[in-house]
Amino acid sequence: MESSDALIARFLALHPKTIDLSLGRIQRLLAQLGHPERRLPPVIHVAGTNGKGSTIAFMRAILESAGLAVHVYTSPHLVRFHERIRLGRFGGGRYVSEERLVEAFRRCEAVNAGEPITVFEITTAAALLIFSEEPADVLLLEVGLGGRFDATNVIDRPAAAVVTPIGHDHAEYLGTTLQAIAGEKAGIFKRGCPAVIAPQDYLEADQTLRDAAERVGASPLLVGQQDFSVHEEGGRLVYQDEKGLLDLPRPKLIGRHQFTNAGTAIAALRAAGFEQFETQAFEAGLTRAEWPGRLQRLNRGRLPAIAPPGCELWLDGGHNPDGGRVLAAAMADRSERSDAPLVLITGMLGTKDSQAFFKNFSGLAREVIAVPIAGQIAARPADEVAAIAGSVGLTTSTAPSVESALASLHNYVWDHPPRVLICGSLYLAGEVLAANGTLPE
């Protein structure tokens, strides 16, 4: 049987650009497939710069804790494409099988008949085809890039449309201002459908999202810090909206920003009509949620054995300025509870604002060890990453791989075992999970 990887490689020849934001091509293909996007379970559509995946992880965990079957579509994947398509089952979902994925790819390829279409568009069509033919109670659908012209934006009436925190990223496609970026993300809002706006870090993004939702007639409009609130109190998460108050355990996912993501997830579920859950479902969901490659502690596998004894090893795919900010805050919180020198092992793409990312760690990180990202043409060379980190006052060095960077830490004399954060790219995160032998499940 021809593999899914082979089919994806063939799809690359169907369009000269990897990214070409448009809805026309996928709408054509979906029509030829008999409109699978119209035969889906209720859809919660999620856009945003940061926090999309974590918000979806919380929603999935809560829904599954309530006994529902949950389809999930996310991107990009870390190690295997199959991670993008999770099929809902009672008691917990599973990634799509190779056989089912290949079958859907072939059907889409045959119907497309060689017409121009991007890889993300044709694979999204395949995902929607699979979701339409597998029963589930809800589909959590993550935007790939932007929102307005993203291939996922073919859902006419989502149960809810959610926008997580907006920041600067993908300027070449979405614009250089927060207003422009927020305007693109707000393209998923639909008339008469609930719009949920997460607490935003920037007023201009918040206002743009509100204006867009009101302009299209999204109803009801739920705005974080106005219609719902979430905060930490005594180590617990307190959520409140017009339906009442929930006093819940601390989220399993690490970092202060995860309180915002968890609160947004609860607001989205309530807006989408899933407010009837017992409190236990919310409690269980917050404490069970998992999202690989996002402040993931690596306690087992091949890489912890390479690091110095007692070393804390963390992995996160954060790569933009705001992602760096929440990562630095999380590491600072760890330092307050347990003092340890912080070392970053970092690889980054040339399309990212590396300097703004590293500024967050000035005065916090003891050293940055820059590494290449294998197989990524767009990756910055390690010496270039090191030079950028050095330009904001960080001590730097380079290593040919994550493994060699970890091994080099044995050459230092530490007062306390170091805390190591591998970060800067989701591609690097996937490479690390594969090398560690701990693939996403």
C-alpha cells in the first residue's frame, strides 16, 4: 500500500506555493466530495496566535471526562502527520490509522484530478471527509494559519468560534500590525453563532476582535475579562460567568498562561451548549489535559539519561515573542520555587523574530546553546541563532545537535543541577520527541 507520506509528497507538486491563503480551491474540492463539511458533528472552531492547542486540549479532556466522543483537528504535527486527526471514541480518542488516512487521501486526490491546491487544503479536505464519516459528539477544529482565508474556514455555522490571545507572528501572511492580525483571526466569526474572545494581551487586538464579532452579528459575544473571568486563587482555578462560579484544581498544563487557556476552554464549551456538565467533568478535564511539546517535562526516554544527574529537562515549541514571554514567566516561577541555573537549547526558523523571543530571557537564562533543526531549509544556522541571542546580552555557544548540547553540560561545574529548556520551534520539539523515543499518543 502506498504510504501517506508518499501521497503528501505527491501533493506538494499540485501548487507552486506551500501556503496560499484562499478558500476557492478547498470549496471546489469539498463540493466535488459531496460537501463533507456539512455532515460534521457540532464544530468548535479555534483561531489565535498562541494557546490554540492548549485550549483545545482542555476542551477535549473536559468533553471526554463527560463521556463524549471528540474529534480533533490540529496542526502542525510534531512527529507524524496522523497526530493532526484524532478520531473520537467513547473513553478517549485515537489518532487516525494509516489505512484510513491513505484511503481518504486517495479519494481526495482522485476527485481533485490534478487541479492546483495546497497540501494543507487537500489534507484538510481529507480530514473533514474522515470526520464526516465517523460518528462523534463534537469536532474541535483548529485554524492552520490566520482564519479568514484558512482552509478550515468552510464551516457555515460553528457551535462556537473562539479566538485565543493574539500576538505578532506570520507577518508575511497576516500583516505587521496587531489590528491586521486580529482582523484575519476574526474571520472565523459567523452571524448568529457564539463568538468567544479569550483575555487578550493587547488592547488593540481585543478591540478589533470585538468590533469584528459585532459587525458580523455573532451572538452571543463572550469577551474574557468582561463576560467571563478566570484567575488563580490559593493554587486553584476560579472561573466565573453569568451561569455561575467554578472552583477547580490547578490545570495540569504548566504555566500561568494555562489558566487563561483553561478559562477560555470552559467559556467556549458553555457558549457551544455544553454547560450541563457536572463540576467533576471540568475538574477531571483540567487535571488530565495533555498537549505534547508545550512545557512538557521529559522525565523518561533517551535524552534525560544524557543530561547531568538531577537535571530538569523541559520541552516547548514556543517560537514567537509572546510565546517566549510566557515561557520565561513559567521558568521564573519554577526558579522561585526551586533555584536552578536555566539553560536554553534553542533552534529557530529564519521567519521568526528571534531577537524579541530571546529578550524575554535576558537576566534569566545562564546560557543559550544554539542548535540546528534537522531537515528544515528555513531554519537559521546555529551560529546565527547564537549571535542573535548574544545581541540581547545572553551568553551563548553552539552545538551540532540537542544530544551534544545536553552532553556538553557535563563540562560545567554547577552549584545546583541545571534546569534545561529546549525551545524555539515546533519542528525542533518534534525532532526531540522522536529522538527521545516518546512520541505523542
